[in-house]
Amino acid sequence: MTVKKIPMRRCVGCMESHPQKDMIRVAWDGERLAVDTTGRAKGRGVYFCRNSECIEKAKKSRGLNRSFKRGFSEEETDGIFRELLMLVKEV
């Protein structure tokens, strides 16, 4: 019997690896940023821990700009970080 491999992803905030299913994905499809709750949205994605400290750390260090190698405006990223924090508080 083969052991099924668990996909691991690195958090943009704390830079630690965790199982993919335990993380929140943010996708960029070339036009806009969006929080991907399904994990199936088109485009390039980055992952965040379900931890408000990691999200705040990524916001402060401009983690989305670094990960996507883009210069997103503060309005775009603020909306995403607000949505991420609301998702974390629901859990």
C-alpha cells in the first residue's frame, strides 16, 4: 500500500510550511487579486496560515507584492488583507 503524499505550502507571512488544506489561498489571474476559498481559482496563488499574526506580518512586509513580483496599490492589498482577517476570525 502506498502512502499518500500531503501537499505542503509556505506561508507568505511566517515563511513556514504547512499542509495545503490548512491554509488560505490568494490568487492573481493577471487582472485582479482575490481570496480563493475553494483553492481552485485560476491564476498564480500564494498561501497564508489561518493566523492573524501571519497576515499582519505579510501586510507589513508587503508579502503580496514580493510573492507576485508586482507593485499592487495599497487599496488592492488592503481589501484582500481585510477579507483574510475576517476569514480567520470566523474559524
